[in-house]
Amino acid sequence: MRIFVLLEVFMLLLHALVSALNSDGVALLSFMSHWTFVPPSINSTWSSSHSNPCSSWVGIHCDHHHHVVSLNLSGYNIPGQLGPELSTCTFLQSLDLTSNNFSGQIPEPFKNLHKLKYLSLSSNYLSGQVPHFFTQITQLEFFDLSYNSLSGYIPTSIGNMTHLLQLFLQGLIPPELGNLVNIRTLDLSHNNLEGPLPSHLSNCTKMDKFDVGFNFLSGLLPSSLRSWKGLSSLNLKENRFSGGIPDFLSEFERLYELQLGGNMLGGRIPGSIGALQNLIYGLNLSSNGLIGDIPVEIGNLKSLLLLDLSQNNLTGSIEALDDLHSLVEINISYNSFHGPVPNMLMKLLNSPMTSFMGNPGLCINCSPPNGSVCNENSYLKQCDNKPVNHKGLGKFEIAMIVLGTSIFVVLVLLVLVYMFVFRRKSKQEVNISAREGTSSLFTKVMEATANLNDRYVIGRGAHGVVYKAAIRPDKVYAVKKLGFAASRGKNLSMVREIQTLGKIRHRNLVKLEEFWFKKDYGLILYSYMPNGSLHDVLHEKNPPQSLEWNVRYKIAVGIANGLAYLHYDCDPSIVHRDIKPNNILLDSDMEPHIADFGIAKLLDQSSTSSNPSMLVPGTIGYIAPENAYTTANSRESDVYSYGVVLLELITRKKAASESFTEEGSTIVVWVRSMWEETRGEIHEIVDSSLAQECLDTHIMEQVTQVLMVALRCTEKDPHNRPTMRDVIKQLSYANLRPASIKS
């Protein structure tokens, strides 16, 4: 295969020398000669018969002088080595070879690419020492060599790269990193870093995200880091830091994630931790040898979603955690806590089951509201609330107790008979909400919709009908009515499922406000989204609603974040199974919110063989090829559906429009065929209303990158699709590309 590739490239080069192909084109063909396999889309467009590589070569963008300014071959899985010939493309500003199979060392002539602002060689198999010559490219703003097999020290000369905004590297930390005064993101995780954190890093006052997790760093956390006033994410987990949790961390007022787990900090949790009131995504203090009680100030973290205090030597009560109403996951296992589990935490006892283990002194109050939780938990004992009687009981007291008990039993039997005869119907309604006023809210919803009258319908779908319920001008809800077969056993299972869904909180997921079961249907209450669904915005408005590219990109990123949260941050993970524009709701700021997550699984519990429409979850046009005839959906099937939504955002064409069905095709097949036929001409695919914006080279580059993400997501083989976490990373890369010269 390698000989065939070399022979083919040699013939191309020979033809290029005879033809008028410019020097950048010749250099790219020479660069390609080092590959052991050339992807068909590149092989068919990189042609020596052209005068330059600017008009049709895949992955190439040029300036108006036909100089190559951008080369993006990310995600093509290209095997081979990096050829030094690329260094002669000296006008190159952006080079992205992420997620390929390049091996060997990075050629030193790459140092001649002095105009580079964006460089990513991440996720390959590159080896050897961390290259020192890259520090001569002083204009770099984004530099990523992570997830390779590089070794050695990060060169001290890296301090000269003062334009760097984001850095992802492997290697040992030199003090000169402190010279990167403009750096905002620094990721040195998963290396073999040793020693203390250099205090010189305090010079990086614009630091926003700092990650040195999974290394062997040690010593105290330098107080000089308090200069990072704008820090939003700090990850120091799985190192060997010691000396206690420093009070100066409380000065990071913008911090939304703090990961300190897996160190040797020791000492107590300082009360100053309560000052971090913007913490949302996680507070991890696990496995640090911490002692003492949980400070009451931790109750100030009202927005915190994830808390991990496990594997420490903490003692005392956990009452301080009763104020953390936003928690969706907690782990306090293997400490020495004692006393009752607060009512607010009872809902988290089973997510996961091990979250409270290893605390012999903990107990649970099995009062009626908590009865079902008690029945499911055998590893926590029940609290003993009985008063101690040292005197014993006399005959009179015993007689009174027997008489009172007999009367009570008779009364209970009478009540049960009354409920069975006269209140039988009411047993068929189950309300899962624990908040007061639920019944009155249900009444108000029914009044606002005139008992679910059709004139209040705002949407219909495979899972049910949606009504608009305006309780007050400032209280507007969307009510979804779900139909299912009645069954007491299934209803109980569905209650548990709904309770789980109700705990999920994320800015890009629709919040479940309330839920009611009736005899043969259920009602889900959501917040009303004033801009409707993405389907409405893309296809139903007349005249069509203006939708600029930056709004579409924002929607794409928001959906990706919400879906990644369902896949990786929920326990158990949730596969949506019906991602489509109808299930993407837009708030007043056009921020997307994924609706109906978990609904397909919920309805599976009540569906029967007489309802064949529910056997294959999903919607035609969005169902992954492997799921066309099966219910065994996976994360990969969600990724495929997300890719289809991206294609709709870019093209503004419906996934299963009449033109596609007449041709026996889909939007995926159409876009792929257009991409091949036009040899990567984005203007033939993109929505015509974006044509003016795409005259801007940077926007055109970003649209192209998002299209590449969509095509990867809709690969026929699910193993070739990226994860949603990969999608987020790829979308962020697309947004960070420097603006190139306009064509």
C-alpha cells in the first residue's frame, strides 16, 4: 500500500512540475507522499492539474494571492508521518491535524511557519522530545500537542510565546510559563509532572481554566495564585499536594468547578469554602485525609450540582448539607459521619447506591414520606427515635394501651373500607411532587387549559400533545400529555423514573417542574419556551425567521453540552433516543434546551405489542442506520441524530423533505453527495440566507468545521462517530480559529 501511494504521489508531483501548480500545491502533494493511505475525498480533490490548491482541494483555504492560509485535516484518521515539505507554506495561519494516526517525530522545519496562530496536532501517535523549535513561532495563540507520546521538558523558551491564549502540552513545567501573561487556558493534565507548582504562574493574571490533574505534583498550593481573579475552573486532582485547603481559594469568586480530590491536603474543610457561591459543576475534596466536621458555610453553595467528600476522616453530622437543594449527585462514603440523613438528601440515597456507604453511624428516618427509600436501602440502619423507659409499665397502663390499640385498629379498618368503596377512583392518580400546593397547581393548570382543550394545543408529537398553560402573565407553562396503558406495577416504576428525571439540572436541558399520573395518561409540566422549537424557527415561520450564523453555532454548542451531560454526567447515563429539532426548545435568548430526555424509555414501560409505533424509538430521518429495526439504542445513535440536527442548522432543509424522499435519500446522503460532487464547495450546501456572512473567511471556515463535525457524527459505522465530549472539543476548536484574510 505504501509503495502504491508513493508511486501515485510521484506521478502527481511529476505532473505538477510540468503543469502550472504553484509552490504551495507542490508542497502539499509532497507532504501527502509521507502518508501510507490517502482518504478518497482528499485523493479525488488534491490534483496536480490545478494551477493552485485554493478552489477545490479538501481542507484548504487561501488568501486572495492564492497562498494557503489554512489546512484542516482533523478527524480523517490519516496514517503515516508528518513531511517537512509543509514548512514551505509560509503563509499558513491555521494548521489542524487533530485526531489522525500520524506517528514519528515532528519535523524541525515546521519552525519556519512563522505566521501560525492556531496549531493542533492533538490525538495522534507522535513521539520523541517535546519540540523546542515551536517556541520560535511567537504569533501562536492556540497550541495543542496533547494526547501524543511526547516526553521530556517543556522548553524554557516557551515564555517568549506571549500571544498564547490556550496551551495543551505534555512535559515538565518550567518557571518561564509565568511569562505567558495572556494565557487563559492551560492544560497540562495526564503527564508525569513532579515537584511544586511554579509561583511564577501567578503572572498569568488572565487565567480562566487551569488543569494539571493526574500528575505527581507536590508541595503547598502557592498563595501567589490568588492573582487569578477571573479563574472559572481549577483542576488539581490526583496529585500529591499537601498543607491543607488554603483560604485564598475563597477569593476565586467566579469559580464554577473545583477539583482537589486525590491529594494529601489534610486538615479541616475551611469555612471560607462557603464563599464560592458560583460553584456549579463540582466540588471534589475526596481522598485527602481531611478531618473534623463539615462547616455550616458549605450550605451557602446553593447552585452546586456535584459534591464528593468521600474517602476522608470527616466526622460529625451531615446536617449542613441539607441546604444544598441543587445537588443531583453526592458521595460522602467512607468517612465517620453519624446521625440521621437530612430529608433533602434522602432522594440521593440511590444515586449511586454506594454514595453513603462506610459511615456506620449514619441512619435514616423512615417516616411515611421516606418509606419507599427505606425499603430500597439495606446498608443504612433506621434511626432509633423511641424514648427510653426505665420504669416499666403497670397493669393500668398496659390495659389502656391494649384498649387504645383496639380502637385504633377498628378506626383504620373503617377508613380503609371507606377509601375502597367511595374513594377508589382517587387511587389511580399519583403525584410525585413533594412540594406543597401541588393539587392547587394541578387545578390551575386544568383551568388555564380548559381541561386540556384543543384550542390550547401548541404542539403534537410521537410522545404526546403539548398545551400552553398561562397561570399568570409571569407564570406560563408547557404541559405535555402522555398516553399509556394503566398498570399499578408499571406506574410505580414510572414514578421512580420520573423522580430520577426530575433531579436532573443543566442549563441546556428542559427542567421538569411537576408530574401527575391519571388513570391512562400522565401530565408533565415544563417551563414555557417563548421561541418555540428549533423546528419552528427553521421551517415553520413565514416569512422565515432570520437566523445568523453565530446564533446557529450557539444552538449547536448548547445541544452538544446538554447531550454530553445526559451521556456522561448522569448516573445512570441517559440515552435520549429521539434527538430532533422538535425536541430542542429555545428560550428568549435563543439558548437551546433539550426536551423529552428519558421519555422514550419511560413510555417503553407502558407500551404494549399493540402499539407498534413505540417499538422503534426515534423519528424517521434522525434514526441511526443500526437502529432502523431495533430498540437497542446507544449513545452513538444519539450522536447520529445530533449530526442530522447540525445538517439542518447548516442547510435549513428538513431531514426527511419531499425532495429527499422522492430520490429515496436523506439529508445525510444529500449533503455527502453534494460535498463530493462540488469537491468541498460549502456554498452549494449552506443555507442561502448565510451566503453574505460566508463571504467572511473566518465564518466560512467555522461553518465548514461544523459541517465536518456533522459528517463525522453521521458516519454509518457507529464506531467511527465521535463521542459528545469529542464533539464539544471539536466545536470549540472551530470557534477559536483566527480570522484569516478575506477572499
